[in-house]
Amino acid sequence: MIGKRLVMAAAVAATSALLLAGCSAANPGSSSSSAEVTWNDPTAKLDGVTLTYWTATQTATMADQVIGAFEKATGAKINKVIIPDVYETNAPTKIASGSKPDLATWQPTASVLALLQPKTGLQDLSSAPWMKNLSAGVQKLGQVDGKTYAAFVNTPSVIGMFYNKDVFAKAGITTMPAGFDELLADAKTIKSSTSAAPFFGAVGDSWPTQWWPQVLLAEDAQKGLWDNVNSGKDTFSGPTIQSAITEYKSIVDAGLFNSDNLTSTYNESGPALLNGDAAMVLQISSFTSLLQSTADTATINSKIGWFPISKAGNVGTIIPGGDSALVAPKTGDATKEAAARQFLRFWMETDYKSYIDQANQISIEPSVATPDGVPQVALDASKALDNSVGSMQQLAVVNPDFYVFLADMVHGTKTPEDVGKLTQAQFTQLAKALGIAGF
């Protein structure tokens, strides 16, 4: 589940010092730059070449079909190594101590890529031949300082609102809301005219709380909010983010969530939405997988819809997970580095249709059709990528435990002002640990 795969502040703090101390030894680098790099034919022979591929337990089987096809086509061998949880802590620690893979699954966000020291530790994939074939919303992702270090193989999640069509119909809602004023007006209509909770929260798991302030900040993110936070020009306790925190608290106080919001969990939100006990769930689009665990595609398509939401309109918020992309670390071995690039090219060109058909994944290449069994809500979320902006996880240089403080606020043990101040204090601490300029 992507929500639980998000890197937490403790993981960053635990690895930052090691990486900074060990980056010279662990990042031997290579002489190739994006302009100089060559891309082998996807099926060129690689007899005698063995590549090491690191992955997390949650993504352990993701590439199996591709690996088998690549080995058969090229003669190369792929040594898959499953790194135990927490992957985003243990993998950088192993790299800092001198061990390094040729390929690795990785959460392709600025803060998590930073753990791998991308400028010196990762191959620049900006010139990848398949990049121009990707959907526009994906082409701009996986970048640090304008260079692409992550190869997307799956569509990233988008934060948006899943809704029960029958509940909306009972409440007389026929037009999807544009902005929070219309959203909250619909929520109040649902509360007064149906037995369903307008929104299903899952504060028992804490992490879902962070989506509410983030979608409220989408337009501000488009205007450079996270760049300003990264440079110290703005803060979590500044008026922009503080206003989003306070508005989320006001929605909770208005009684628009399920009565057991404080103890309910993510796993309970899917059945609650399908059964009509709740009208809406604000979640990342991988929530579709939870719906699929209890309902088939036909049922999901008939009962559940999806729309992006933001403070002033319908801007989506992107949050790539650990299953979205791969990186190719620099190892100093030119042959293996080229073979790693060839593997990525094979995945995204030669084998891509076979991969998405076998995995039942949404295609991120418009010329390759998405399999028929993918629910419509997942397709709608994918289409929203082109009018979406990066989340805190995507754009901030480090990710504090925002959700922990927000959950405390909903429980009543912290004020909205506490949330802003505590989150900023942790953000500053982590930025200093990573050596971010200005902190």
C-alpha cells in the first residue's frame, strides 16, 4: 500500500548522516553525462553480464515478467535482492557502506531521491529514448534540478475524491464540485438528506490525514509554494500552509466525517464507500486496489466515481510511490551501467505491452492501450495527471511527519498552530541533516 510506503522523517534522519559521510566512497560516479550516454538496442546480447536489482518486499514480484523476458532476449542475468523494511532506510544505509545495485525500485520524489545523492550517485536518464513517448504528466516527474533520475514504469498516484454514485444521486448531486466551497456545500447536503457520512476519515491510521491540507494547497503548489519552503522563504507555520491546516480542522469540527473517524482505518474505508455508509473518501488513486480486494471491476464501475479536488477548482495532486519507478545507480562499471540502461529500455519499449497486460496496470504510454480490466476510477485519476501538481512528498526537499501532528490535532491534543510549528521545526532539522542550503 503506497500510503504506508511513504518515507517517514525517521527514515530520513537515520540515513542522512551516513550518506553524507559515505557519499565519496559509495558514489564512485562515472564519466558519462546525459549528453554523452549511449543507449544499447533493447535486445542487444549481454552474455556474461549480471545485474543486481534491489527491491522492497511490497514490490518484490513487480518486475518478474520483465526480468524473465530480458534474460531470455539478451543472455544477461538479473540478481534480484529483496531489501527488508524499512526499504528507504535500509537501502541507502547499504549504499553508504559500499554496497550498490545496478538497478533499484525507488520512490521518485525529490526528498527520497535525495537519499541517493542523485547528482553523484545516480545515472542521468534524461536522454532515454522512450521518454518522449510517455504521457505529458509523467514526463515531468522523477526530476532533480531539471535532470531525470527515475524511470517511471507505472502511473503515479493522484490524490482525489472517490465517491459513491448512489449516495450522490440520493442527495440530488449531479455535477461534480469544483473547489472546496462546492465540495463542502455538497457534503452538507449529503449529511442532511442521507444516512451516509459525507466523508470517511481514517485517523486510526494517521497517515490519511495529510491529504486534506495538501489538496487545499494545490494552487499554491503550482505557484511555487514548495520551492519557497525548500529555500526558507515560506514555512509550515506561515499563513498559506497554516490556513490549510486550520481549514481541515474546521471540516472535522463541522461533523462531516464518520462518527468513528478517530479510530477508523484505511482498510475500513473501501467497504464503507462501496456500501454507501460514506459518500466520499479522499485518497491516493492506489485506493483502487483496496476497492478491488472486495469488489470486481464491473461493481466498482457501477458504484464508484472519482474527481480531482483543490481549494479553488479541480487540480490534482501527484504522489508517486515506491512501485512507480526505478533508478540506475552509478557503479563505475561502464558495461553494467549501459546494461542497466538497456534493461530499462527493454522494459519501456520491447516488453511494455506485455508488462502492463500481465500486471493489469494503466499504460503511461498513450500509444499502448491500457488493459480492459482496469477500473474507470483508476483511468480517470491517470487522465488527471496532465492537470496536476506535485505533492509535498514530490516537491519538498525533505518530508516531515506532517500526518502525525495532524492526527494529534484531530484527536484534540494539538492545535492547528502547534501542527505548523512542530512540522516546520522537524523540516528544518531534517534539511540541516541533509545539508540543504539555507538551513
